[in-house]
Amino acid sequence: MVDLSTLNDRQLEAARWQDGPLLVLAGPGSGKTKVLTSRIARIVEESAAEHFRILALTFTNKAAAEMRQRIELLVPGSGNRVLLTTFHSFAGDVLRQHGHLIGLKPDFTIITQEGERIALLDEAIAKVSFDNDELNFSGERLLPLINRMLENDVSSDSISKMVLALPAEQQEPIQAIYGAYRSHLISCNSLDFPTLIAEAVRIFREIPAVCKQVRRVYKFICVDEFQDTNLSQYHLLTHLINQESKNLFVVADDDQIIYQWNGASPERLNKLRSDFGMSLVQLPANYRCPPAVIEIANKLIAHNATRSVDKQNLQALKPVADGNAIRFGGFNSFDEEVSWVADDIASRSDAERSRCVVLARTRKALEGALSQLVQRGIPAYLAMRKDEFVSAPLRWLHAALRLANNPQDREQTRRLCKAFYALEGLQIDPANVISSTEAFDGSALRAFANIALGRAEIDAQTAAFLSAALPPLTDKLDFRSFTLATFAWSEMLQETAIGTDNPFAEYSDEKSTWSELVAEIEGQFGPENATPNVLLQQLDMRSKAPSPAKGAVPCFTIHASKGMEFGHVYLIAMVEDQLPSWAAVKKGPDSREMQEERRNCFVAITRTEDSLTLTYSQRVFGWNKAPSRFLREMGLIS
């Protein structure tokens, strides 16, 4: 029996919710994850003899993994009843199963590098003819607009309001380029992050039978962090809902909308409530933050005009701790500010230091704090997404697996040859490999091996590796044994490597990251279902950043910290043009941009479990700056 005894009355109401649409407005630290997982576990337990599944969508693999673990603890063996995944991963699953209906093969590649996307967009532009030779369109210039069109679910064959807002002479050409880009991606058997969602929506919209099939499988739909959805993701969601039962359970907080640049909108919650007639449960109780932090958080967010009209203030339920929960300091210069922050963190015990975080609106401000921490010998890191492996062994492995999965991929052939040269020192012309593929059943890997093994200068151990390791990969798609063989070969080469160019830079960290990611994917899908195309697509959607050293102090942008909590929060560079940003200040005090910046500040301060330290400087990056208006709104300065 799932234990619901630790839930408060409102949490219990949400966890016991059965049928129909429900919106849970959950403030930070209100136990929303506990509520969501408790409800899912309860439904699974109470419907043991039934065959439907529950679909739970979120935005990060980390959040999905955490909820998956919680549900498994509550109801062991529930994995076959619940699909807990991200929007993008779910869309990828839809496209693997049904993408052939729009000309997409199941082994499609997910493109993550902006440069590669720009190159493909340039190719699409070249396919479109313009009457006006002066338009001078380029992929680099148009990619942000194409992103916005995809995020807003713009159709390929009708001009949207977004396009109509452009100068008249640009409207039809840009609409044509947009359609050409989407078509070109599919012809290359490739997608990028925005088109993953857009093409899944397209399938649901144009092929109702697919929609009907998915609805039959998933009786209950749950969404975490709904406020982060863009319009395309919202349309993906609406297609999944059975219009008779409307079993939609949404957890959201309009005070934490900080992704307007990615298509999130304060108005989308109102649209959700209108479209589905959502019942409402609010979770204002905060169990995370000290009462003093909750007090200033409520003061701050009250200045936003776009909050839900019935939104309740946070209620502090954490006992008052000894000492000052909030500290506040001003400095003459930014260097003095980050030096003081680093000294303060250094003065803490190891246990306390491991619960510290430095937050800022911008990466540039964080780099200053990171430098000061490192100078004091304090392990610290700047949280960053990493889309590609950089060490030659991992680049070789990744390209080889992609070629095994998609045997004639020209870009991966080029990458394979480049990585091989870095490791072995043997130059193989990608053009020769591509031209030889026909003689080897269309396999670039087999053609590559034939050319490499025919070179007299090839190292004997490398020749033995290619002869033994490639056939199981090309013939049986045995990526696991190939992975182990690649690591062994790479480490053998590493022992004899000479020269200043180090192809093994970051290799150790990347090898560990690879193993962790593969284990995650196999844990999510099961080893038997983690086929090469599933593995590669999931790898492409995940960051390749290594796990931080234990006890290292994270330096996070506010966006990167969302959904997390820390014992001791240092929010630095609280000045005008930083937090709030220059763009928001320029737009004005009542602008959408300023309200989002206020939500950024709200998110930052509510990460706090024990203490919050706020700092600002009179001079930042060579410019005189006024203290952030948010300090005044919180009542910390007059």
C-alpha cells in the first residue's frame, strides 16, 4: 500500500485525484515531486490487473530519472506500467515508431551542433529561388527565426502571424525556406531538437490513427513543470489527451516561468485552464526555505502583474533556525565582491562547503567567482552543457557507432577519418571511403577498414583491432563489445603517444561519462531495447559534461539551478543590467522581460535551504552600476 500519511491535506487531495483534468499550482519547495510520484504509484498499485500505461512528461533526464526511482521504491516492478520521460525523448520514440509515415527512418540522427544546423539551413536556402536578389539570406541569420517558428508550431504550408509580421518582400521566401529546411532534414534522415517536437506534432495532426493508438495506450497523462512548455510542446500534449476522460494532471508554477526566450509564456497556463476546464489545487506550503527567505520572496514576486489571479503566497513551514538566514553586502568593485564570496565559502567546514552554490544571471559573473574559488584551492565548477565528445577515442567510437547504424552517413565518415588520424596518425581520405562503399554493401565502415588495412604503414596492433572489432559491429550491431575493444585499443595507443597534440585530452572523464550515460539509457529502456539507434538518439539528447568532483562548489546560472536546492546560496552581481538584465531594463519596468527577470530572482532565492547571501558592487566589468531594483522590492535597501 502506497503510504500517503506524510502528505498534508492539499498534497493528499492532489495525490488522491483520479479522473479528469487537474492543475496543481505548486510553489518552490512544496513537495510537488512527492505528490506527482505518489499519485502515479497509487494509480499503478490500485490498477494491478489493468493494462493501460501512465505517461509522465518532464523537461530534464535528471528529473525523469529521479521520479522513476521514487516510483520504483513505492511500487517495485512498476516500470512496465509507467513511461517517465522528457518531451524530446517521447517525441523521439513517436518518430522511431511512426516517422516512416513522413519519410523518416527509425535510425535518424539528432543534430545538436549549431554549426551543423546552420550548414543544413544554408543548403535549404540554396534550394529556394527568390525574385529579389537583394535579400541575402543566410543560415546564421535565419536560424533564430526558424527556431521560433518551430517552437510556435508554424505550419510548413501556410503563412503564420509570425511571418506576416516580417517585411512583405521577406514573407513568402522565409516561409519557403522554413518548409525547405524541414524537408531537407528529413531527406538527410536527421532532426534537430525543435523539429523533434514539430514533426511528432505533425504526425499526430495529419495521421489521426497514430494519435488514437497512443491515446489507447496511455490512460493518464501527467506533466511536470508545465510552465516551461512552448506552443509546439503544448500542441504535442493536447493531441495526447482523450477528450472524453481528459485525464490530465499538470504540475506548474507561474512564478517560475523563466524560459520565455524558448517559447514559454505566462498566458499558456490560462489557455490550459480554458481548453480543458482544469480543477485547481494549490500547494503554497514551503518546506525548503527559512521563513525570512519566504518573506522576501513573497514581497518580490508580488510586483509581477501576470501572476494567476487566484495565486496564493508562499507559506513558510520550515522551523526558524539559529543565526541569520539572509546576509546582504555591497562592495566597491566586482573583484572585491567575488573575492569576499570566495573567502566566505573557504571559511566554512568541508561539510558546509559541499552544500554551497554560487548563482548569477550571467556566465561572465560566474567565471569571476569560479576564478577566485580556484585560486584558494577550493574545488569548483561552472555548470555547462556539452553536446559533443572532444577526445579522439570517444569521437572515433561515436562516429563508428553512428556509421554502423547509418552506413552511408557522409558527415560521420568524415568524423571517423579525422578521429582515426588523431589516434593512429594515418590519413584516410573520406572521399575515397565514400566512393568505395558500393563495393562493400553500402557500408562506409567496411570500406574504411578495407582501405586502412591495405596501407603498409598501419600499426600492427591497430590492424588487429580493426580486423577483430569491426566485423561484429557491422554484421551484428554488437556495440557493447566494440565499445570495450575501442577503449582497450585507445589505451594501448595512449601508452605510446608522443608529441604536443594530445588526442587523449579529457579522455578519462569522457570514458566515465560515456559509461554513465549508457547505463542510464539501458536502465531506462532495458538492455534488450537499448538498440544502437535508441542509444545514439538518447546520447545525442543528453549532455556529455562529466560528473563534478565530490564536494566541488557549483557555479550555476539561475536557469541551470532551476529544480535544485542548496544549503547555502550566494546570489552575486545583483546590479542593474545584470539582474535584471540590460535587455529587460531597456524594455521598461512593466515589460514582459522585466517580469521574467523578477521570476529569475525569485527562482534563485528560493533554492535556499539554510542561508541566502546577496551581494552587489558599485562597479562591475568597468561600468558603474546601481544596485538591483529587486533588492529594494524585497525590502533590503531603501
